Amino acid sequence: MDTVVNAVDVDPASTKKAAAKQSDGDIRMQDPRQEVSNPGIVATTERFAGIISELENKIADTP
């Protein structure tokens, strides 16, 4: 990794945050503290989550 980092002239210390791992072992792509400030995106995401929940409930109720 140091060879690649040095080849592109990047400070390895600044790459530690980008290489942080999540609890499931995947590399975190965004800062977890970053908040979404677009209310339209938030509303759409909440509606989508509601639709998925309804579908899961319908599937669970299907004999």
C-alpha cells in the first residue's frame, strides 16, 4: 500500500480515514458523521423504507 500511496504522492496518514472498516468488514465509503441535508432525499428514502416494509409484511402473511 505504501508503494501505491507514494507513487501518487499522497500522504498515507490522510488515507487512514478512507480505509476505516465497518463492523461487517467492508470499507467505509463515507464519513459516518455526514448528515443528509436534502429533505427530498430523506423523504424519498423514508417512503422507500415504508414500501419495503409493506412488501415484507405481505410476503410474511402469504401462505
